[in-house]
Amino acid sequence: MAGLDNGTCIRLEVLEELDMSTVKRTLFVKSVWEPTRLSPTSFSLAISDGHRAWTFEGSETFVKKRAEVWDKNVSWVMDKLKLLLTVVQPGIAYHLTGMLDNHRKFSFEIQDMETNLSLTANFSLVDASDPEIVTRDLLGFLLHGNEILTFVAVLNSKKIKLKELKKEIEKWKIQPESKVERDDTTSSSSGEDEKEIDHQEVLRSSSNKSIRREDGSSGSLIGASAFNDPDATQPFLDEMENKARITEFPNEDVPSNVVAALLEDTSYTALPRKRRRR
């Protein structure tokens, strides 16, 4: 179905009744709804099979008479006609019947759900004075509608692509931040683990060392029960850190004879003084 403003065009499979047979044909039906397609009070039809063409004018008078025959209001009649002439409905049979004056009658059935009756809609078509003009107008309408639908389809696809790209950009923005957070967490946890390991190693090595008491007995620096007690082991750790500190002496050049005197048992002899020239 092609639609533009207040006009639509659909392709129908129609049963054409000839003298003694029925032939299935394809018709293109263009309908224009006045004053608007949303709330019409009249309509017009242009029908073509590519060779022949017919027209029909559904005036307000025609619609009112049809409403009286069917015992319905005008809006109900227009809603049903618009539904069956703008959208192909499954299960609805469309007929094209020849008349005595070589005109055609276009008809279909409308189901009334309230009364459970079938109402027949008949349209006496008039042969177009110039079928080519009607057919050309139908083709132009279809091509223009196809261009609009193609543009809308392309526009919708572009919108979908833009949404996908925005989602990808948001993902790329989130990933680096989460990676930095994971790296910070990993580095901090690894540093704490290393400190904990060093602390445990010091405690284990200290627990294995023994000292000599004044009474001649030996024992461990840290008792087994106090090994896992932070309050008991902290003083020992402080003492170990103090002992581990090495006092750095200034790096001064020491005379060779001074070094020899320190290393040997010979008497120390100072360096001879130089006489000043007067």
C-alpha cells in the first residue's frame, strides 16, 4: 500500500465475472479521501489494470444514502469503506462484474459484527475517457510514494546505526575507567600482601633463633604462643629494626701509615712536617 497525504493506492486480486466464466485479475485501486483521510465525508476511486481504467465519485450524498440503507451512521460507513479500500483484508473477496452498458461494478462484502450480517458495497464504475492518463497518474503516485518510503527506510536505518555507535562509544568510555580501578586495586592489594609476607617471615625467623640465658639455658626469642600476637611481637620487631640500622661514617682519606699502625703492633710515627721557607 502506498499512501500520500489524503490518498492511498493498493494492489488487489479481483475476480472478474465475464459471460460464462470468472477470471482472476490484478487491479490497482487509488482512493482519495476528502476533506482529510482521518475524518473523510466523501471519496473518489481510480482503478486500472494497466490497459483499462475506471473512475468512481463517492459524494457525501452517496455516503448518506448508503448509511440509510445499512441503518448505520455516516462515520461507521466511512470507517468500513476506508479500511477495505486502503488495506488488503484477508478473507475479503473483491469482485468486478460487467454491466449491460459495458460499465463495470466493483463490489465486496462488509461484515457487521453487531448484527452478524454481510453488507454488500457496490460501486458503479465509469469508463475513463483516457485510460492512459489514469494509468500514468497511478504510476506517478506509486513512484512518489515509493521514494518517500525509501527515504524513510534509509533514515530509520541511519538512526539505528547512530544509536549503535553511541552505545559503542559509551562502552569504550567505561572500559578504561574500570581498567584503571582494577589496576589500582591490584597494586594496593599486592603491596599489602608483600608487607604481610615480610612480617610473617621476620616472625618465623625470629621464632627459630634462640638466646643464651644467664643460668646457661637457651630459649626462643619469641614464644610459640606469642607468635601470632601482634602486641607481643611488636617490641621485638622494633628492637630488630634498631639493630639493623647501620651508622654511616664520613668517608675520609686515612693516611697509609695510620692504617698500618692500626693493623700492626708497630709504634705510630707521624708524618714528617715540611719546613717552611723563610
